[in-house]
Amino acid sequence: MKKLLIILTLFSIISCKKEVLEIDINLPETSVVSSNSRWGVVKYPYIRVRKSPDEEDAISSAFRQGDIVKIIKSSEYSTTEQGEDIYWFYTVLDDVEGWVRGSNLSIYESKEQASTASKMFK
């Protein structure tokens, strides 16, 4: 029993020496790293793009079903319609930018997810 205790003590002393272990980890590049970017996929055949987050404001353009838009920001307030809170998103697609109703988009955390989902809408 004493031999076992001595062996365990020696083993623990020997194994406690300070040693720096360096590991070189190479991670693949990915666009998912940016946590602020969100993407939307247009759910309906055509949706209106407006100059401000207001249903009464002028229409500046339109997006088509399956289009993938980058969401830049959301409205600070929501409107209630049929008991549902509606937010607006300021979006960009190529050279078209403007506000769209959040209910017209499916929201995703990465462009890759949005790209996969857009295939279901086309």
C-alpha cells in the first residue's frame, strides 16, 4: 500500500511540471463570422420597396420572390396589424435599397442559409 502511495505521489509530482503546449489551428474563412449581418428571402411574387418604413410612402422599386436581400437595419418601432406586430427592414439588393415589411421576408443569419432557402421560393 505504501509503495502504491509513493508511486502515485511521484507520478503526480512528475506530471505537474510546467509545459507550454502550442497548437496551431487553421480555421476556414467564412462569412458567418459577422454576427450583425442578417439576410432575408422574399416570400411573395412581388413586394414593394419604399423610401421610408410607412405603408403610405412612395414605392421606389420592387423585389421578386426568391430574391436574397441584405438587411441593414430594422425599424425602431412596430405597427400592429390584425393583432400582429409588423416591423420594417431597410434592405439592399444590388443597387436597389429601401424599406420592406418584415412579414414579406423569411429572415436568416447567414447568406448561405438564405441562398439555400431561396430555392424553395423559386
